[in-house]
Amino acid sequence: MHSSHVSRRSFLACTGAAAVLSAASWSRVHGAGNKLRVASVGTGGKGTSDLNGVAASPEVQVVGLCDIDPSEKHLGWAAKKFTDAKTYADWRRLIDDEKNFDALIVSTPDHMHAPVALPAMQLRKHIFCQKPLTHTVHEARQMRKAAAKYNLVTQMGNQVQSSENYRTAVKLVHDGAIGKVKAVHSWQAGGVRWRLVDDRPAGSDPIPAGLNWDNWLGVAKERPFKEKLYHSFNWRAWQDFSNGQLGDFGCHILDPVFLALKLTAPSTILAKAAPMNNETWSKWSTVDYTFPGTELTAGSIPVTWYDGEGQLPPAEVTALVGSMKLPGSGSILIGEKGNLLIPHGSAMPKLLPEEKFASYKIDPQPKGDHYVAWADACRGIGKTVSNFDYAGNLTESVLLGTIAIRRPGETLTWDAEKLTFANNAAATTLVTKPYRKGWEPAWV
């Protein structure tokens, strides 16, 4: 099924009775006892916890399972657990069965997020999609537009957003604990274990039995299969399939920063990065963003990102934690009244300096269930926080940083309305990308 076929059926779905009911009318028409019929594309890797997380809702019925790999760690385990679900090796066949499901989980490698999600959204299917939301800035804008146009319930898989520590950190800033924020430093200083080589090797390896390599490549240009380098984990190293360390962690670590400060789109971006080729991502980078000010900031706000093994903020910033051990990843928000450390993970945020805030009573916020909240919202119960309007904006900003990494040393001035860099035509070409012939997405 080529994209033109999806487009024709999308048009019919948008104009006729095939359209799925909006969440607001779900209970009224289906009744509170009707289960949400959920399908999943990508059941291995992160898709395992995504599918299990959504299926934990007693109001969910898993009806469709798709993966290009039939082995036990991918489609195999899911087919054994959800025995009533129909299985697919090709996500396009799952979309063909549009009447069989109401909502879709997309847990593929980054480059296939938008190509899989958009045709389902055009058929008015609610979407849970892994982070980063898309592979390009243009795709992120398309996902935002589609969610709004078809009135869909959406959620990006930056599930740490629903944790006690991230929710508490956001509330501390909103409560004015550190005053207006003057600067932010965020980092991921771990190694990139998924980077096994520095460039594409010659030759090819035998494709494992049953694995559909052509479907795994999807919209990406053809390349030979190489064992361990791409499927099923190490695709994160490659520009054709991912957005490197910033793309992998930015939508997690920068999320409480965006929520706390109510950030929109950056005005400028400037990166430093290790030398890189056209295949793999850089081993380290520093990205300086400048965002327009909000009511929670002291004027325009600089946000600096650091990634790569041992890459941390400068000594004057790390010294703010005092005698504490700096976490391997997280953020420090520098405010007019004090500072806030937000570790990435399960550790609670810390107000700094500790002696100044020794008597400050922190009100821990209860954790939520990122997955069940989406399933509930699809049925008209509650709302999602990481909906595509918010998550699309966060993803756009993260991916603007990856564009800057490809243009190191160049200050890029961003025009969010026009989706262009006002001062850099070469960088603007990286807002989108070419797609393999026959796999081109149908845009909204």
C-alpha cells in the first residue's frame, strides 16, 4: 500500500461515516462499558513496555499487533500474551483493517513514527507515539496539525513526565520557590552504547529468517542489512533513523523545563559538536538555545544542552549543587531566589543552596500513569499532558538542536511560523528530508 492509497482512504474517512468518534462522544455513544480497541506497531524493545502499559487498563482490548520481526522478543511474546489480537508483519496491512481498531501505539524507530502515525490519524485514530515524536521538524508540525484537525487524543511516550519527581519540580517553579528563572543547563553525560562503529561498513549480512528488512527501512533510503548495527537497538547511532543523544533524551530531560517555564519555540540555536560524517551522530555536543521570555523567566531565557560521555555544565554551574553528587543526567534551573536541581530518573528535585531552603516545605505531587491516562482520555475521561500540541512543540525544539549540531558554529535564527531559518538557507533544508520512492507520507 503506497502513500497515495492511504491518502485516498484518508479522504474518505474524513468525509464519511468511517470516521472514528471523538473522545468527547465516546461514552455517550459506546457506553462506559465498551472497551477501547488498541493496536500496536512495534512490539519489541520500548514497544514492549508501551504495549503492556496501555494494556494495563481494564478498559483496553488489544486487537492488533504488528512487527517486522516475528522472533520471541518482538512479535512473538505479544502474540502469545494477547492471543485474540490479529498479527501483522506490515503496518500498512494493519491500517487497511481500520474498522478493527480505535487507537494505535507507535513504538518504531524514530524515522517511522510520523509515516505510521499520520495515515492512522487521517483515519481519526487516537495515537500514543514514542519520543521523540518524529524524525524531522516538519513531521512534528504535521503531527500537531493532524491531532488538531481530527480532534484526536494523543500522547507522546516521554513517560517520566508523569513521575512524582518531574511533577513536583514543575510545581516548585510555578509556586515561585526559586523566583523567576534566569538560565537553564540540561545534560546527559552517559556513553552512547548504541554507537558500535563510526561510519557505515562495507558488505552485508544474511537477513534473519522472517525479518522484513525492507519494511524496517520504510521511508529511509535502501541500505544492506548488517547484523547488530541497526535492528533492533543500535539504530540510534544513525542519522537516517534517529536524532542521536539529544533526540534520545531531550524529550525526557527538557520536558520539565518546558512545562515549568511554559516555553514555546526558540529564537536562536547555536551548537558545538564533535566532527561527524553523513551517517552517524556526533559523540558529543553542546547546544545553546535562546527562548523568548515568559511570565516565569527573567527576560529571554538561555537553555544550554550538553551530551556525550562526561559532558557536563561548566564548573560554576556544577558547583551550585555543593557537596551533593551531580546526577549523570538532569537539569539545573538558575533563579533569582535560588536554584533547582532536577535529576533525570526517580530522584526528587532539590532546592539549592540546601541551607537556604532547609525549612522550605516541598509538596510532593502524586505520580500518574502515562499510559492508562491516554487510554482513559481516548474514552473521554480526563486529558493527556504530553498531547501532540505540547509534545510537537517540545520535539520541534529538540530537533532544531540536532539541525544545529549538523551546522556547528552557526547561529541559527528560527522563524517558527514559516518553518525556516531566517538567516540560513542550508539549515532550512534540514527541516525536512527526502523519502524513499513509494513510501512518501501523505501530509495533512
